[in-house]
Amino acid sequence: MNDARQNPVGTRSHEALQHAETALWRMCSFFDAPIADIDAAIAADPGWMLPHVMRASFLLTLTEPSLLADARAALDQADLLAANAPERERAHWAAASRCAAGDWHGACAAWEQILIDHPRDLFALQWAHLFDFYRGDARNLRGRVARVLPEWPADDPLRPYLLGMHAFGLEECGHFAQAEAVGREAASGDAKVPWATHAVAHVMEMQGRYAEGRARLRGQRPRWAEGNGFAGHLWWHRRCSTSRRWTSMARCSCTTSTRAAPTPC
């Protein structure tokens, strides 16, 4: 059985798969936590390995030391189900296990290998993108998404989330005009893509377009301010755009480049 993006999955339960798809959307959109959907997937198919890995990987992306034990427990449970799992799901377990051990570089390398084999594996891309961000790896924030985008059809409902990630990677590499264009394209495909809103806000800060950035965030507030885990950071960006002093601080602290020219990413 395959998911909607033709990735092999270790379940025959359409109900379990649908719950996992909802959890994936929540992770990409940051709208509400995916744990309830992951639990529902497990309940629908207790023998499916991937939802346990999803739980672990999601908890690890929160980078809270207090959640590490829960993440490791989920990985232990997943390991018990590995015998009947497809290679892709075992590879996800290996990547998350590296992450849980503190090897973020190794985890991203493992997720990259999954993407080489399965370029439409949005779980791998979502988790690798976040840890590229945490590691300050601007080159892969841009390049990892760019490498798989050609494999995604234009009508895939989740493609705007890739474009949002790509827009942020472009911005972090200093390619401001392209970042804004891709961010706007992502938002036109799905107005709830937080990385798109975030990337365009960054571009406007970096170019000194403070009033425009503030107005854009204010106008889009109904799309991101309620029930979204990204909202706190977007509120911060809106505050940063209210004065030149705050914006100067933002330019120093929340981007990897303060130059107008593109970096060699």
C-alpha cells in the first residue's frame, strides 16, 4: 500500500493512513498538535511502525529536553514493529534514533538518503528542514527542498508547503527577490503556509520595507494567528517591524545573513 505521494507504507488500514496524513498536515502547517491524530493512527492499526516514529520525530523537533524520554519510548515501541515494516519506515526509525542520540548532522544525512530514494517523502523533508534550521545550515534550507521540488506535481495539495520551505531557504541565502516570489506563490496555493508568511516577512525586514511588512502581517493575521504554533514567532516579526531599532535587532538576530547580495549558498 502507498500513501498519496506513492511512498510505501506498512499499513493496510485506510483509516490509519488518513489519520497519519492529517498528522503530517498539522506538522507542516503548525495548526494544532498532531499527537491526537498519531494516536488515532495507532489505534486504527496497532501494528504499524510509522506512527510511533512520527510521534518520536515530532517530539524531537520541539527540542525540549523534558520530551526526550517520551521520544525514545516511542522509538522503542516502533522498533518492536520493525520486522513487518517497509525499508522506508525502518530508515525513518534510524534517522530519528540518530536525532534522539544528539547526532543532528547524522539524522539530516539519513533523512536526505530517504529523500534520494523517495523524493516525495514529506515526513523526511519536514524533519530535515527543521533541523537544517536549528543547525543554521542555510545551504540545505534552500538546496534540500530545491532537489526534490521537480518531483512534485503542480497540483499536489501539499506542494505549497514545500514552496514555503524553499522560500525561507532562499531568503536565508540572500536571494531576496526569488524568496519573495516563491513565498507569494506558496501563499497563493494555500494561504495557511506559515513558512511562506515567515519568508516574505524576513525579506521585507532585510530590505527595509518595514511598513509594508507590518501591513502584510496584519492583513494576513486571520490565517496564522489562531491555533498555529508559528504564531508566536510571526507576532515577534510584526513587533520587529514597528521601529527601525527593533528591525535592526531582528536583522542581526533572526537571519543568517545581513547582506543584500546573495551568499554563495
